Amino acid sequence: MPFRSALLVWLLALSMGLTVGVGLYTFVYARGASYLTDDPKACVNCHVMRNEYDGWVKASHRQAAVCNDCHTPDGIVPKYASKAYNGFLHSVAFTSGHVPDAIQLKPYTRAITDHACLKCHADIVEALRVERGQELSCLRCHRNVGHQ
Amino acid sequence: MNGSGPATRTLIVAVVVTAIGAFAVTALLINIFQREQESKHTFFRVVELNDRIDDPAVWGKNFPFQYDAYLRTVDQVRTRYGGSEAIPRTPTNVDPRSVVAQSKLEADPRLKTIWAGYAFARDFREDRGHAYMLDDQTYTERQIAVKQPGTCLQCHASVYTAMMDLGNGDVLKGFEKMNGLPYADARKLVKHPVSCIDCHAPDTMQLRITRPAFIEGIRALKARDGIENYDVNTMATRQELRAFVCAQCHVEYYFKGTEKRLTFPWANGLHADDILAYYEATQFKDWVHADTGAPLLKAQHPEFEMWSQGIHARSGVACADCHMPYKREGGMKISDHHVRSPLLNINRACQTCHKWPEAELKARVEMIQDRTFELRNRAMDALVALIADLKAARETGASSEQLARAQAFHRQGQFLFDFVEAENSTGFHAPQEAARILGQAIDLVRQGQLSLRGR
């Protein structure tokens, strides 16, 4: 019996090693580490956001903001939580192939982007901000500034 | 001994779970690899194309994604006011079609009164996809009602190579020869509905104009604007051509003179009234109304003219942007050659620019169409009433001046009404312009009725 147990342990070690190896290779091949950075190129690793990237390259905010500035919330924990959650949904969508050609913000990602304008422009719009009921949406009028 | 049983089982389960994990990760790796590959794949030239190949299947070997979509224009899908239903019919020797679109005459019998005496009162169906254009023209009962010339094929078949052959390489000569042929003779020269070569140059795939009537029509229009000798194939931008290639056919036209030359009446401009003024000056008539004796004009699908008056044209949005919107095939961005109503493709057609929910966008379009349709119905009731009055006036011996005055109102009102009725967007291409034209039509027709009452 010790011989059989030892064999099984080796087999387990081998299979786990293989899985970790293939997993690591997949991570490197899919440029997994790039998703932890702020580099806009990471967002066009797959071609779904090619149009948005091309639009950003030519848009006014290229000098001032990268994708993550407007599409992730403030603070290191909310930022990476949002990246992890959206990243997971994006991978599922892209792997399964269920992506509309004109991609769209979800309500909560739209809220993040709306709020992100204030990271820089809070002073200018202070007089405009209405706290009663619904807050004014910057994107409603200025949705072309990031990319179009 | 007894303790190693569960331990062994645990180990086996661990191996199985790890194996499933490895399986999944490898599948993901392969999927990522495939996605990487498809983003590199662009275009393979497997056949040499030239200016005499009208068979779309040959072009399709080089452009399989575009060709596949092009073949899907056989789809028959309804929208609220447009699109076609597949109506089964029993094929006969004269007409082998087993499926046709629904009859518009049956849907609204007022049209029979409005077009009385003209072939359209005999057979007029909802138009189907591009794939059916040649069959539906070949077998319509209008062919039996009236002897049609070869000119008709300009917009119902891929005639470019046939014109080149007829004219020995000169499209204009071939065009003139084909206009002069009887329909049945010209029909033998063509095989396909609109095909790749009608809009694309075979060597560069650039858009180009192949129809002489559009080349001449747009030249006359530009001359009015002070641009002499406009040559559309060298002077139009790519974005302009993405509307112009469609405007080779989706326009108002008439057959000029005994040579039946296909002509677009644009010398005064593209507005419905500009076109009416052109016809009033040339005294052209399509037919004489059976009940009223008025020399009338039938408008024909003036989509390009109507679109030109709308906000989308003003914003530089071409036909292809909404009717052939860009789509992704793998990593490639191509225009969708399944030409169809944007209402069946709202995400690609509208939401690229209009970031609103699909239901909201559809509701906006249908609101415009509902309003146009209501006005169109009012115009039709007015027309039917004028026709009845004029018919009665002729029978009770009204004076010829009085009749002539009312007939002139009938002619103008009929054309303006038909300009909106025949246009395939139920007002959407230019909502206010459509309402303006219908308002004018209703006014003219009612004036016609008043003129018979001696006012």
C-alpha cells in the first residue's frame, strides 16, 4: 500500500504541476499581466474595443486621460475590484462570442465614467452640480470627448 | 489498511479535479490562440477578377463574408410599415414563382382608384430583398399590361457587363442600345440581380458608378449648383459614393422620348416640387387617368431625393451607414452586404451613434412613421374624393376649362402624394419634408375639388 499511495501522490503532483504550467503559459500568452497596468494597449489585446481605442487616439482627452482614468473608480481596492469584475465578464463575453458590434456601457459602468469627470473637473462644475434628486450627467452631452 | 481507503479516494478526486482544470485552461488557451489568428486573417485572392465578370459567386470566392451576407437578401421579414411577407402561390407556366410578397393593392384598395388606367393598378406588391429584383420584374403582371422596354432592366439586373458587350466596351453606347430593345430581348442578355460589379471596380474594389442615368442626372444637378462637367467617378468622395451607388436606382426617374432613355429629372433640384416643375416644363406624362382623363405622373421610390432633405444626409450619414452598417467578422471590420431595414439591425445601424436603448430608438422611428402614415391616409382620401368629383363633372358635362383646371390640380396632387407613398421609409428619411409634401398634396387636391364648384 505505501507504494500505491506514493504513486498517487506523484501522479497528483504531476497533474497539478502540469495544470499550473499550462495555466501560467496561458496567462503569459494572453498578456495577463498587462491587465494589471494602466496601459490603454491592454484594452485592445482583443479587437472588440479597437474602434474605441482608435477614437481615443484622435480625441481631445488623449493627452489627459487613459482608459482607466475614466472607466475605473477611484482608490486602489475599488479600482482593482472593478477591473476584476468587468474583466471576468469581458472574458466570458469574448470567449463565448456574444459581443454586440456597437458595445455599450452598463448602468454601473456609466456611473463610474460619469463620476470620473469630476476627478479633474470638479471645480469647474461645482456651481452646476444639483444634489437634489438625480445628478446631472456629464456624458449626456459630452460623450464624445473620450473617443468617437 | 482501513485508513488508506479514504486517502486514496481523496487523491483520485484531486487528480480528476486537476485534470478538469487542466482541460479547461487548455481549451481557453486554444480559444485565445484562435481569436489571435482570426484578427490576422484578412483577404485571400483566389480568383483574378476583371471588368466582364458579373457572376457574384466568382467575386464571392475572394470575399466570402460579403458574399454570404449578400445572399441573405432572400430573407423576407416585416417591419411595421415595410418589409415583405412570404406569400405562397401556385406556380404557373407564365410565372414560376412559388413565393411572392403581399399585394399592396389588396392591403389598400384606394390605390386601385388612384392609379386607375395604369399598370400599377393591376399588380403592385411590397418590394422584397435585392435577391428577388430580377424575378419580380420579369414576372409581374405589369409586363402583361404594358409592353416594357429594355430600359427597365437598368435597375433590376446586373446590366454593366451586358452594356459593355452591347457597346463594344463603351457603356454609354451599350446603355442606349439596351434602352431601345424590347424587354424580353434585353432580358436574355442578363443573368443576375444587382451584383458586385454594379458598385465595385474589380481591380481595387473601390466604389464606382456604372449607371449612365446617374452620371447624367448628377451632372445636371451639379450644373444647376454652378459646377460644370461634374464627373462623379473622379470627383465624388468615398463617403458620397456610399450613398451615390444606391442612388443609381433608388430615385425618381422617367423614360425620355421615343428612345426610352432612362433619365433622372434633377435639372431643377432634388425637392419633390423641383421635380414636379421639371415635369410640368417638359409636359411628360406616365399615363392618363381612366376616370378623370388627367395626364398623370407616377413617382417611383425617390429614396435618395428624400434622404437628401433629411438630418442624416446633412450630418454626412450615407445609405450604407444604416442599411449596410459595419460589422465584425473575426478581427475584420466589414460592411454588412445583407442590405435591409435598419430596424432589423438596430445595434449596428443606429447605436453606433445613438447611445439609447433599442426599444427607445425603434419607438422614435415608428412615431415618425405613424405620423407620416396618418397624413398619407388623409392625402389618399382627398385624392379619391377629387377623382370621384372629376368623374362626375365629366359625366355631367362640365366646361372644358373647368375640367382642365381640376385635371391640373389632380396631376400635381397625385405626383406629390405618390412621392411620399412610393418612397420606402414612410417619412423617416426626412420627416418634415415628407409632411410638407403631403400637406401640399392635400391642399392641391382640395383646391381641385373647389375649382369644380366654380370658385
